[in-house]
Amino acid sequence: MNALRNLLDKQKPLFEKGGKFEKFHYAFEAGETFMFTPNHTTGIKGTQIKDAVDLKRLMMTVVIALIPPLLFGIYNVGDMHYLATGEAATFWDKILIGMRVVLPVVLVSYTAGGIVEAIFSIVRRHPINEGFLVTGMLIPLIMPPTIPLWEVALATVFAVIIAKEVFGGTGMNVLNVAMTARAFLYFAYPTDMSGDVWYFLGGQQYADGFTGATALGIAAETSVAEGSQQVVGALSAVNHGMFDFWNIFVGLIPGSIGETSTLMCLVGAIILVATGVGSGRIIFSVFAGAFALGLIMNLAGANEFMNMPAYYHLAMGGLAFGAVYMATDPVSAAHTDTGKWIYGFLIGVITVIIRVLNPAYPEGIMLAVLFMNVFAPLIDYFVIQANKKRRLQRATV
Amino acid sequence: MSQHIKIKKGFEIPLAGKAEKTLANPVQSETYVIKPTDFLGFQRPKILVKEGDTVKAGQPLFFDRKMNEVMYCAPVSGEVVEVIRGEKRKLLGIRILGDKQIDCAKFPERSSTELAGMSRDEAQKIMLESGVWPQIIQRPYGIVADPADTPKSIFISTFDTHPLAPDFDYLLKNQGGFFSAGIDVLKKFTLGKVHIGIDADAEVSPIFSAAKGVVTDKFSGIHPAGNVGVHIHHTDPISKGDIVWTLDPYGVVQIGKLFLKGVYDASKIIALTGSEVKKPQYYQTYIGADIKKIVEGNLKQEHVRFISGNVLTGERIYKDGYLGFYHHQITVIPEGDYYELLGWLKPTANKLSFHRAFGLLSFLNPKKEYVLDSNTRGEERAFVQTGIFEQVTPIDMLPEYLLKAILAEDYDEMEELGIYEVIEEDLALCEFIDVSKHDIQGILRRGINLIRFS
């Protein structure tokens, strides 16, 4: 490894101030620091030792927590493909199809975002931030499996520039970058983001009697159709009982690539909370908010969707994925501990409101997270005011 | 009147190289330096000695034109060999070649009963000219106290919970009489109380329990349980307009000695600590001593960093550097100027972390003593992680927002978010655990200066 170090040391002067490639300093630095932690030492005054943690490690932890939904997503895309076409297939057939669909999306997302980050680091002269390690993985996982690759690239570029870089880069953004990418496609290319997009068919046709709807779509229909049956019954009637609760929970259902499995999201949640990287307060309160409003809806019971058992809300759609990976983004979430409880709870509540009461959108987590991202500073503001007030109360002047 | 306060928020940094409670053979340092830079808030020095002058211990060397009653005095007798200056002739220190036998300037001696009848003005005059006054630190700002003020209360923390910190009970052995006398003098300066914070987890040293007429507050728990800022916050918090004075027990003893023996005694016991010291133990020396003789031949290797003070709030010095005015400790750790292949990804049990992010395994083994070096373990980034500074700050405040207010130079916010309550040492743990590697103590001092001169 000394050879690698020597090679880097030899090239380094070219990228320093006054060097031939001075402009690319931060790009070089990014590459260098990914291979070697730098030889920086602490200053003259202040702490002389530092904690072993750094931002790269923190972000890496999130990427690791994303592996369960990613792997499950790869399998599930294949599984759904064979289920929809009605063909018999082995485990490896499914994995193969899944990889064919998912890996290009991941690759495109990382490449497009990486290029934008690099260009900005050169133009704006700031270090390349590790935040994109996570964003680049989140974006593919919230795309439908049928998404055209150019749209992935476009959405990533849009989100990185508009949601992050214009604010000054990682740490300065107001909105969750990955959710912004999804929202961009959702409104710019609605036909590719909703409707019959949840099965990768690969040019084949649905098997006889198979429907391409999602659980939330079916549930939403019950709220408008007159004299419809109970949601649970309606769900289990579809595609030979595909939307049985446990199936929904485990995630063997159609949906965006990585968000179908509540189980895998819970595994990720355990990783995030145990390592202290994700806020358990937020995750818990998102679920609590959704469940609480679900119960209230049950009491109101104006239509069959309202009567759906509240725990279905927790497993259906992208709520779990959003709660665990999106709402916990420390930069765009509330920063104060008290604020996190409120922020999470409201995300859960708004998600269910959009799902049940708004006929236009079957799923609400995306809009709920973005909406609360905008309101997080306001929540923090009140928490900070309370802290200031405690201090002022004992002042005499 | 006594209360027991348990400190739960914080973080212990268990380092290797704790000083054994033995006193090393005497080593006499050659030179001593008193540095204006050791005194936070020091503004414009006026030098009172020339190179070649001989001075007695307790004779003034310089003062601050902005607070000209407070004298900064020679710790030992000897010859002024150098007025050390930096860029733009800035005064960096006065170097004194120490005598073998210390010759002390004489101040009036008093018995402990006479002390009781002495007025504040009388006591203050002697304290100002003898060199003990800078031991009194004013909060807010953490600067040398202004003799024109009457503080709301005076706080003394009798224990230090910083990594490898020396034990005051050992540093001040048999000096209980001076401590009590020092307290008696200090009581004249405040209309409020003198608070003594003691360690509830250890046996109370007779040195501190003998003091009369003080409020004793017990603190237990992890670092920063010994920080005087934490004690103040939990017993008599500082609000806007309040002035509180703080001292360490050594300063109190020095004041007591000044009155009972009539001398400015700058001798002190310090701890030589750290993983790179062969035999960490205590040494007898003086304020401002050159550390060369103390560390010589006592190191496991040469590529080390010398720190005057502890690893959280200390100052890097060199092998021929000098002990800081307020420090009771020298720490020697390995220098960390090396690259590490995939250092950010490798699982590690040998590097201490407050966090438990991927591969940081130190939380599994909280009792282990760590050898930590001065590597920053990553580069500076924007603030990303939230809610962790609060976990190591046992003060009801929001450090992240205070720091952002300072960066934005928002004076009202700084004030409302509690900048009066903290100085560097109170947020030192935040700097240690910060994922984004900010110079938090530096930022805080910038904010304090903004507020102070606004």
C-alpha cells in the first residue's frame, strides 16, 4: 500500500495551489481521502485528540443500513416479474431479473450525482461531501422498477443542484435530496411514476386475471366507490391473496424498488438506532403518528378506507422506508430532541391524511416528509424559544 | 446547606498513562516563562522589566494597560534573560533564568485570626501587586477578574475530571490551613456565597472539608462533573449582567499562603501523564517552568506531542516549551501525522469513540485505557449530525445553535442561547465528539470576544 501512498504523494503537488491542476484540488482530495484518512493533526489550542468518527463513517453506516432493502428489492423485482407474467422461476432467475433492473438504476444515480458534485466542488471550491453516498443509494430505492434511466439521471441532477448545491451543499439543504428527486419525477413525469408502473414486465404481458394495482391504490378505491367491501377483503381478493397483511409486511408486493418491505426497513432501523446514526425518536414517532391517526379514522369510519385496521397503514406503501431512511436525514429533519418527536409524529399524521382523505394521491409519505422538512426549522424555533425562556426567567437585568 | 447533583450527560475519555501518586526526584528547570497569552482576555501589555534585570519571586513583570492594577509577577527569583516577542513585536513572554535558591519579595504576614478583621480593600491591594490575582477568573468570558467588580458568588471546584487530570488532594497535600485562609480572604469579596464543589464519588479530602462558612455542593458522575461551569449552572446559574468568580484550589492555597507567610509562592506539584511517558508521576516545580528537564529521558519514543494541560483543553507545546500559568499537568501523547489506508472504513477497537457508527467498537469495552494520538481522524465538514452535543453537555443549552449564532455573528441569539454560561472547557467534549471536526473552542472564544467587546 506504500506504493499507492507514494503515487498519491507524487501527484499531490499538481493539485495544490499553484499546481497544474489546481482547479481539481477538491476532486483529488476526495479521491485521496477515500483511500487514506488524512495526516491532519489537531491544533495548538483546543482538544488535542479527536473521536474516531468522521462523516464518511457516519454516511457509510447509513449505506450499510440500506443494504437489506436493496437486496430484498432486487429479489422482489424479479419475484414480481414472474408473478405478473405467470411464469415459473427459480430463486436465481428472480435475482437475475432484479439485478438487470436495479443495478443500472443505482449506477446511473451514483454517476449522475457524482458528476454534479464534482463539477460543483470545482466551481464552488468546496470539498466533495459524503452525503451523496447515501443520497445516491436512496434515489434508486424509491423509483418504480420501470423507470427510464434517463429520468433517474435527470431527477438526480435536478435534486442535487436544486435541493442541495444551491443552498451550499451537504449540511445546508432544507429538503431531503432523495425525496426531492422523487417529487420532481412525480410531478414532471406522472405517467412514469404512478399507475401501471410497479411491475417490470420486460416486454411480456400480464398473466390472465392479474392486475397491476398496488395495495394503497386498491384501498383508496374503497373510499370513493359506493357500497364497496371492507379494505381487508378487497385486498385479499387481488392476485390470489397477494395483499395479505403478512405479505405486505414482508414486502412481497409491487412498489418502488426498495420500499416494499417493512420488515427490511425495520432491520435497517435497528442498525441506525443501535449505532446512534438515525434518530429513534423520529422513526418511532412517524409510526406513532400514522397509527394514531389511523385509529382516529377508524372511530370516524365514514368510508371503508377509514375503517381499515390502523396497523395496515404502517406496513402499506412507503411509510416504513420514509420513516427509517428519509425522515431521519439529520440535516433536513428537526435538530432538537423535542422537535424530533413533533416532526416525526406530524409526518405520520400527514401521510395518513393524504392517503385517506386526499383522492388525488394514493401515497402520502413523500409529500409528508418534504412538507415537514420545510416546517422543521419552525418546530425547532419553538423548542429554542422555550430554552431561551428558561434562561431569561432567572435573569435579573 | 449542601446538595448532591448527579451528572449523567458527558463522556469519560479513559487514556493510558495516569500519574502514579509518587513524587519524582526534584528536577530544577533552568528557565521560566510567563506568557500574556495564557491569560484569556489580556489586551495591551506594559512591560516593567528589562533584559538583564534581576527579579524576586512575586515581583511584577508586566500588566495589562486595560486593567492596570493587576500585576503579573515572576514565579521565581532570577535574571530576566529575554523579552520574547513575536510578529509586530507582540509580547509572547518574559523568560527568567531561575536562581537555585528562590528569593521572595516580602509582603505583610498575618495570623489567621488577623485575617478575619482585614478589609476587602486591604486584602485586594496585596493580592493585586503580589501576582496571585490572575488566579481569579471571571465568568462570563473566562478572563482574569476585574478588581472593581463584586461578584454574585465565588465558585471553586475541588476536583478535575478531565482525562488523566491530577488529584488536587495530592497536589495540595498538607496545605489545608492555607486553603481555609484563602477561603476566608475570598469571602470578603462577595456579598453572596463561596461555593465549593466536591466529588461525591470520592472521600472528601480534609483540605477542603476544613473550610468554614462555605456552601459545599456535591457532584457525582462522569466528566464534565468536575467543571466549574457545570457546578455554577446547577447551583447558581449566570444570567445576563451577573458576574461570578472562579478559582481552582491551587489559587486559593496561593492566596492563603500570601497572607499567612507573606510570600507569593509559585511552586506547584504537577502531574506528568500520557501514554508516551515511561513513568507517569508527580513533579515538584514552579509556574511557567520549562518542561525539558521533566520529560527528558522519560519518554517511550521521540515522535510525540507535548501538551501543557489536559488533552481536551490544553495547549500544544514543544519539548523545550513551558508549563502554562493555570496548568497542573503535562500530557504526552503520540503525534498523529500519518496517513491511514481506508481509516474511515476499517473497524477499530483501538480508537476511542463516543459514537457507535459502523466499525467503532470502543463502546464494547468501556474500561479499556486507550492510547490516542493527535490525528484529527477526518476532515472538517459542515454540521450534519444533530442532537449529540447535548448528550455531552450537562448544561441546559443547545450548543449547536449557540455555535451557529456565533458563526452568524448574531449577538442577541448568542446572549439568549447562553454564551455567558460557558467557556472553552465546557464545550471541549463537543469538539472531541464532533463528526464534522469543527474547532468548537475556537469558535466559542470568537463569540465570547464579540460579545465582550460589543
